[in-house]
Amino acid sequence: MQNILDVIELNKTFKGKAGDVEAVKGVSFAAAKGEVTVILGPSGSGKTTLLYLIGSLESPDSGEIRVCGEDISGTSTALIKYRRERVGFVFQFFNLVTALTALENVTLPMDLAGLSASEQHKRGVGLLERMGIDTRLQRSRANKMSGGEKQRVAIARALANDPEIILADEPTGNLDVATGKIVVDILVGLAREDGKSVLIVTHDESILDVADHAYKMIDGKLTASG
Ligand SMILES: Nc1ncnc2c1ncn2[C@@H]1O[C@H](COP(=O)(O)OP(=O)(O)OP(=O)(O)O)[C@@H](O)[C@H]1O
Ligand SMILES: [Mg+2]
């Protein structure tokens, strides 16, 4: 089976007055459709940097990211399409637009992808309902919601343009244990039921239980876990 994601020899160094930080060093791994990959690592080990490189929010100094066998930075049009439609992000601090409603947060990426207003509405409502966000909450502003509700809205937003890859950065970091488990179950369901390739970076060891592939990240380097 062809991999959805191939990460090949990625390197990223941040240069600063106080010295350089080699945040990601020679990281390679692959993930297939329907798989959950978990990367466990302590603070400062390079997890967020790696996720940003994979999501193309940062560019690597060297190395390559292939999606379905194609280099994501092959052309600038392909790169824009990749960012908007082929990858979805879930963050520790939710990163919702607090002045917008839940539904508006979910339809925003659809707007950027050029969906009609009626399609945006229909699809947004469907995704939020699937995440257990009812009609009243769909119309509530994001800043009035609980952490678990915010994270479920953020997952619906990540799914807005039906990406192949979901990248989750410490998705349970601001949730209590029970709510965190619900969020992890949702992410696992996206892999198992929808065939997404889900990548979770975290320091929460309990998430290792759901991993098809588990890695450790230490000082920018990735090694197989266990
Ligand atoms: N934009 C940046 N400029 C300079 N240095 C950075 C930048 N982003 C990250 N770093 C450095 O790179 C290293 C890796 O940081 P990163 O945020 O990827 O770690 P992390 O594993 O996500 O940590 P945490 O678990 O605390 O979120 C750290 O030493 C950090 O200070
Ligand atoms: Mg981080």
C-alpha cells in the first residue's frame, strides 16, 4: 500500500544570537492511510517544529515531505493546495478565532478553498454535529465554550476540507483526563473510520495505547519507541 505521508531526512535549525538550535535532526518516517502515529517527547525535543514542517507552516533547511508519493513543495500551487486542503491541524490551545461562532470557525477554511456559502453551511453543520456540537453551541462564540467543546470544534475545523492528514499537537494538553480520552477517541476514529492518517505529538504516555506506530523524539532526533 502506498504511504500517505513520507517524511525524509528533515532538518531544521533555528539561528539566534544566543546560538543555533538544531530543533529537528534527520527525521524520517512514513505513515499509511488509516494509521495513528504517536510521537512522544519531552518539552523542547522538537515536536511542534516537526509538526509545523510537516504541515508546511515552517520550511525545512533540508529534507522532503511527500504526500501520496508527491513532494508537497513541487510547485507553489501544489503547496497552497496542500496547506488548505490536504492537511488539518489540531492544537493544544485550540487556536479558534474567539470572536467567531463555532460554525464560522469551521466554515472559514472552506471559504478559503472556494466552497459556496450553502455548501459551507451544510458541511460545517454536519461536521459539528458529528463532533457532538449541537445547534445552540454551533451558534456560540468560541470563547464561551469549555475546553472539550473547543477541541471538538477545532477537530471539525481540521476536517473542513476533508484532508488526508490530521496533525495534532498536544491535543489533550489542556483537557482533564476524561475529556482528553474523548478527544483521543475521536482522533482514532478519524483514522479507523475515515481512513485519515493521524499524527499526534505529545508528552502524554497514555496516548501510546492507541498508536499503530510509536516514536520517541529526543533532542530533535526520532527513534522507534518500545
Ligand atoms: N521560532 C523559533 N525560533 C527559535 N527557536 C525555536 C523556534 N521554535 C522552536 N525553537 C526551539 O527549538 C527547540 C524545539 O522546540 P519545539 O517547540 O519544537 O519543542 P516541543 O517538543 O514542541 O516542546 P513542548 O513540549 O514544550 O511544546 C526548542 O529548543 C525551542 O526553543
Ligand atoms: Mg510543542
